[in-house]
Amino acid sequence: MEVSYRFVERVSAYRRMLRKLLSEGTTRVYSYELGALEGLSSAQVRRDLMTLGCTGSPSKGYDISAVIEKISELLDPPAGEGIAMVGVGHLGKAILAYATGRFANLCFSATFDSDPEKTGKIIHGCHCFPMQEMEEVLKTRPVAIGIITVPASAAQESAERLAAAGVRGIVNFAPVRLRLPREVFVEDVDITGLLEKVAFFARSRTQEGEGWT
Amino acid sequence: MEVSYRFVERVSAYRRMLRKLLSEGTTRVYSYELGALEGLSSAQVRRDLMTLGCTGSPSKGYDISAVIEKISELLDPPAGEGIAMVGVGHLGKAILAYATGRFANLCFSATFDSDPEKTGKIIHGCHCFPMQEMEEVLKTRPVAIGIITVPASAAQESAERLAAAGVRGIVNFAPVRLRLPREVFVEDVDITGLLEKVAFFARSRTQEGEGWT
DNA sequence: TGCATATTGTGAAATGAGTAACGCTGTGAT
DNA sequence: ATCACAGCGTTACTCATTTCACAATATGCA
């Protein structure tokens, strides 16, 4: 299916919210309810659910479990895939601690660091290898996704080595824009830029009209 | 000026790149050069620079310093603004370490944590206060921006207390969607969702045509 | 049973972001 | 001095995404 980036983003958020609702005992939702929770219009929600192939009923809404099922069919890898984390500083540890075990068919299979204090140890349940063994390790533990949390100066090289080892998607937290072959999907996360944006819009919003989201 | 979110994002990225070029001794760029570096069309770059009020010259391009100056006028707060960080775990420390001192007129003025092991100390140059003193502290150290890196269960409450204390922009790393009055600009960063998206597009791209970005 | 009502499903319109295209301008070569 | 040309500034257009609007439909109640 050819779907847009924003669509995947929303759908992932739907699933998180729907799981929460389900855990609280709710079994059905209306499009306008989910829309209000996500800050979207009901039409947007209906259209997305339609794209997913979900079908609701007037006066009962959508069955939450069924929607979660459809989203999982779309988002979750059909078979197990590995994640490699390059750089196990504070940020890397934070992500490991938070994300470990949260995905279906997607788990951390190796971490890499250049610091001998860290290598050879198990960090948050995942073995940490020295940087120079990356190619070797990735032969026996193939990974689909790489997460880069090394300093800017080491990011491009790390990315190229991951790509050469067969990684097809990279989340980059280092403050540089990675240059990689097009078949590798790269998501650059610029935390500095994030703060600049929020500071800007916080200011521009200060003088605007009040109200609630 | 009424500008779009994407515009601010691009402009922030331009500045980062232009500063790097400047530090390497380059003083002028063509729109197509900057575009290639950022993965954008030259038309997009020219249009953005036009919006910023920059003017270039055919056969010499744009003066990098002048563009940086214009971007800074737009993005940087006109006077000093404070940032508060709520939650000083791995993620909080990572952001503090990386972002401290990188902004013009924007600096960390307080951090908060509920762990008595951390409170009372100076972390990455910034004082850490106990959570319950937030209101009191923010009276003497007014802040414009808040960063939330607490667990999901504490995020909404933290956000409301920040908002009540006058914060006008929040970056939320906790995996919940914050519900706040509209005058507070909220940017939710969902790291789980990020990984799901990258995993999805990595898969969908695997069978596509090759080529370079 | 049949009506009233609230919500779904979806074509059509509106919005908005990005691209193409082209006249204009300044530079360097002849 | 004139010409050729490469890139800027800007307008018009294209295309994707979102919203509008309404017929279709399922439920509850009289």
C-alpha cells in the first residue's frame, strides 16, 4: 500500500491511544472521540480508518480491537527484525530503557560503542560490542534498523557502515544530515532544531487569542 | 510574520548548515548548493530565503553571513529566555549535555526531579530542584520553554504545572499526548512512533528502485 | 413496525505546500 | 562595448492532503 508519512504517524498514534482506551475497559470509539483525543477532525479519523480497511457502525462506532488489529497488520514487521544501536551514551541508554520490549517483531539485537568501559557488557538486556566489530557482528545478527546516537563527527561514518551491512532504515539523533543511498530510509531528529521551533512558536503564540485545544 | 511549521524547520536546518560552511571558510552559496545539502530543490531554498528577506546575486549567490543574520533575527528570542527541564533521567541528561550553551538568548535555568539523589545538585551546569518546589522556583526564575522527560504517568501533571507557571512552549518526550490550553505550544516527540515509522518505510522501500539521495 | 437520530462512508471542494518556468540582472569573456 | 550565460526573484501552476457535506445505515424507542 502506498501511504503517506503523515498517515503512518497518525496511525501509530491511534494505536497507542486505542491500546490505552482498551486497557481502561473501553471497547468502542466514535471517530469524533478519537479525533478529539488526538487533536484531529472526525473526518480525518474516518478517512484514515477507511484507508486501513476498518469499518464502523453508526450508533456504535468502531471496534477498538479490530482497529488495533488492522493497524498492527500494517505497521508491524511480518517477521522478526533486529535493531542496532550505535552509541550508548545517555541518549542511547534512555532509548534502550524505554523501547526495549515494546515492539512486535522488532527488538534490539546489538549495541555498539567505542568506550572500552562499556563494550563487552550487557546494557539494558542487550550486548554492547566495540565499534570496530560492527561488520562482523552484523553478519551473525542481521538488523533492519539502526539508531545513531554518537557525536556528530562519527555519525556519517557509522551510518555508512550500517548501510553497507544491510540496514534499511536509520534514526539519526546526531546533529548532522546523513547522506546515504536512497534505498536507506533516514529520519534525522534534530533536538536543537526542535527547541528552536518550540521557542519560536511559543513566542508567536503568546499574543494570539486564547482557547483550548 | 505568519510562517509555517515546515518553514521554521527548514530555516533552522539552513542555519546549522550555513554555520558549518562558514566555519569551513565558505562565504557564499548558491540556492542549488544549499538545496543539495539539505535534500531540497533550489526553488524551495530561493523561496525560503525570499521569505526571510534575503537577497542574493546572480553569479555570486547568497552571502552566508547575511542569511545567518536574517535567520537569527527570526528564530532567536529578542531577550533572554529560560528553559526548564522536568525529569533528569538519561534522556534529560543527554539533552542537557548536548544543548547547553548552544542557543542565543535561550538557556537552561532550572531542572526538576523527584529523586532526592539528584535534587540539590548541579547537573551539567544547571541546578536540580525537587519536583514539589517547581512553582516556587519558577517565580524567581521565569521560564518560557519546558522540556518533559518524566515517565508517562507524571507527564500530564508536570505539563499543567509548567503551563500554570507561565510556560508557553513544551517539548514532551513522554509517550502520552498532552492536553493543554491552546496558548501553550506543545510538541510531542514519540520515540516509539518514530521507530515504527522508520521500520515501516524501511520495509516499503526495500523493493523499490535504487539511486542516491 | 416504523420513525427519529446520530454516525458512518465517501465524492467533491478547499486548502496549502512545493515545483516549474521564465523574465531579469549582474558578471566575465570576447 | 557587447554578448552569452548562470542564477536570482517571482508568478502561476500542480499535486497531495484535509475538510465539507450529505446520502446511506444502523440502532433505540414509541
